[in-house]
Amino acid sequence: MNRADRILVLVSTTLSIILSVASAENSNTDVTKMMAFLNHFNHIVKEDSLIRYELKRHVTGRYFMVVPDTNTTSLTVMITPCSSNVSWSVYHKGDPGVGAAVNLIQIIDNYNNDDHEMYSATSDTTRVFSTSSGYRGLYIIQVTAMDRDTFIELFVSRYIDLKKMTLRLQQNPRIRLQRNKHKNKMTVRWKQSLIDPKEIQYCIVVNSVRDYACLCEVESGLLGSDPAQDNCLKDLNFMWSNHEGINDRYSHDDITIECFNKRLSFIAKHLEEGKTYFFNLFIIDRKKMLSVPYGNIKYNKKSHRMGLRDNKPVVINLRKFDGIALCHYKVSEIRDATSTLNYHLTPCGGAVDVEIRRNGSVVIPRSRIEGYKLLQVLDPKPGQRYVLKLLVTDPEEQISRVEVLATMKTTSLPLLPDELRVNEYISLRRCNSVTVGWIPAIDNQEEEMRYCVSATLIPTTTDKYLYYKPRINQCNLENKLRETNNFSVRICQDVSANENQNVITQEVYKLKPGSEYIIQVTVKKSRGKVLSYDLLKVHTNQKCL
């Protein structure tokens, strides 16, 4: 007889003696004594505490729990497989009865014949069995690893409905991504859980391989296929049992885990372009060490690449492409020696960062543009490909698209100067007029261009600080101007490039004394697109002299 057989005989004999002595007592005493004996057995399940067991492939593990009374309102069993598909069932062994000399080996070996199967499932993710009426007696939980060696996590409770708890957590986690201003960073944000924050901590898992359904599965990813290699689990278990739960981080290869208490955000750093990143958020009950999924989201850090055709405007939806776009323009082999590559950029609704490169080298350094900007590459190299990189500057802004026109030809767009500011000549200010000036647009064709100056009265009841923003949204500007009818004054003049003016001036008259106005200057070529200079706020004198 080997050692295992001797142990089983000893266990069987001891249990038989205990239950025989209880023959004169009621059945509740029998169950209580059975529970007291089984508590010394390794596979007895402790209530309201997460327990991890190791399972070998195709080997069945059996775990036991005794319910000693009839006051149980519910029974919940949760099993989480860490790295393998598992098949598991819950059986109920009834009351052993008065004076029954019950043999433990018979209970273990013969339960399939006469015990009641309450639940069965096969899955590689967390499954929960709940019943509203838990019966007294012995419960047997049988689990078999189907694919490979694995760990399982087992949680049993007579007081917690895990299905309702999980459903409440997963109904509306509202996890979202927010791009940082700094390169290669992303902020993950989420709503606070309805569970008492003193009892929980959040753990987020970041990797570029796949989604994880549970933290146990993450550990298996760190360990590989052999659950016996538990060196890194010591660090993880310490981290998850830390009651402070603040800024605990563990990284291994491609997986990063960070746990914290009160924070509702996480900054992912060093994200590589072209990779897909998975963010899985979990909530951990720090008393029971029970983890529940709280939300997940995926981020694909890929730049949208597109080709630009000469003098063909395109609209790029930055929101659709995670705030990054790369635009390629190839210079023709045949070109004029004095030609220039012009990029007309019109962000819609906010600011963008732009940069132009050739063969990986910076041609025009990264800068921020808003409203409109003309970027010029002087003497572009024949046959070379220039790359315009567009990035959203502020993720909180409502910018959705950028209009781009790249050309080495003449265009119907006026070439605005670098300085878009409109200036007022203070010395010429009157009670009913102001005089403003601006630098004219560039015109290599010496075409006539039309400049229009409009003045819009600022109502006295308006918050002047909110009403006025110098840099205007240039997108669809002509339609906006056509639909606007609240101009106090609008004056237009045609200016030819032959006039060779360094500054164009215009007196804006028929204004009200002591009033504030917004001045807007627009310019347009014939059959071309309207562009605007920056807005200017002015006021007239109170009294007429």
C-alpha cells in the first residue's frame, strides 16, 4: 500500500468514527462534524475568499464545501480559468442523515451516481453559477483542464450575488481615450465605480497582443504555459494585496500592470507607431482579493497615409484617424528652376501641429497653426517625396478635419502673408470711424484681388472676453459670410499687384460713438476662395470733436 492509499484509508476511518459517534445526535450535528473534519482537507473551499488552484491537463480537480444550516439565502460559485478551457460542474450531496456512517472515499468516488448536478459549463472565461436557495449539506465542485496545464481561481459565497455585482459594474464603465499633447502618450480615463472606493482599487493592464478577460489570465501571459513558474506572481500578489493601492506598477516584456486607489486615469507612455494597444481595466475587492472586469478599450496607433495631387484640395478627417495623418507629395522630375512647393493648410475648428520632412529629414520644423497657414518649400528636389505630418494639438478641442492644398502651380487661392494681424491707426480714431491697415496678399500673377472690410457691433450685454477670438475658422468661410447679415458696415476695394503697396489701409466709417466693433478683413481672387485675416476689436471715441 502506497502513501496516498494509506492517507485515504486514514481519512476514511477517521470520518467514519466521527459520524458514528454522532449517531445519537441530530443530522445538523453530523453535518457540522463533517465540516469540521473537512476543514483539515486541502481542497476545502473557504467562503468569501478567492482561492487559486493548479490543474494539470485532463486531470480533474474536486473541491468541497459544507453548508451546515438552512438559513442560507443564496449560493454563488465563480470559476476563472487562467490559461485553458475548463469544464466544471457543481454537485450537491444531501444531508448524510441521522447516524449515517458516511465514508469520505464513497462521497468523493460515488457522487456521480446519486448526487444532484446543479450546474455545468465549459469555458475559457469567467463563469458564475448562482442559486437563490442554498441547501444544507456537502457541495462538490469538479473542474477539468481541457487544453493545457493551468491555474483556476475559485470563489464561493452564500452572501454575495456575483452576477448582479458584475452586471452593475459592466453596465456603463465609460472608459475612454484622450490623446496627450506630448508625443507617444495616451491618457485612459474612466468613471468612478458605484462600489465604495475604500473597499476597492483599480488595476489596468496594457499590452499589444490581445484583450484579457481577467487578471488571472494576465498572470498566465506573464508566466507562459507553465503555471509552476511563479516567481513573478510574488510581485503581483504583493501589489494586489497592497492596501494603499497607489502607483503600484509591474512590467514584463510587452505587458504593463498598474494598480491605484483613488485615481480615475492612467497615462500610457512610449507608444509605438503601427502597434495596436489593448487597455483592460479591473476592480479588485481588497478584502476578498476578488477581481472583476470594469472596462476595456483598444487603441491603434497608426497614422493615416494619403497621397496629394498637385493643385487638388483634400479634406482630412483627423478625428477618424486618431489625430494623426501623413500626406505625401511627389515633386515632378520636370519643373522650373525657381519653382516653390506651396502648402495651403486650413484647420477646421481648432489648432493642429504640422511638420514637413523629406527622406526622414526635417524641411520645415514642427509648428502650430490655426485658422490658415501657407507653408513654402523653396527649391524642392525633383522626383523627391515630401511628407506633411498633421497632428491634433489639443484633444479637448472640437477640431475634426483639415483642408490641404499642395501645389507648385498657380492657384485660385490668395497667398496670405505670414503676418495676418490687422492694425488700427489710433491717431486716426474718430467718434464715427476707425482706420485699419494690413499687409497685402502675395500675387505672382499680378492679378487684381478684392479686399473687403466689415465691422460688426458688439452688443453692450455681451461678455466681451468670450465674444472675441482673433483667429477665425476659415473653413466654409464664404458661405458663412454670405449668410451673415449683421454687419454694421461692409466696404470693399479692388487692389492690383501693380500698385506695389506694402500696406493697404481703409477707413471704416458710419460707426456709432462710444461703441465696440469687430473688424474683419477678407481677400479673394476672381473665381477663387475667400480667406480672412485675423479679427480686430476696436472702439470709437465717446465724443465727436
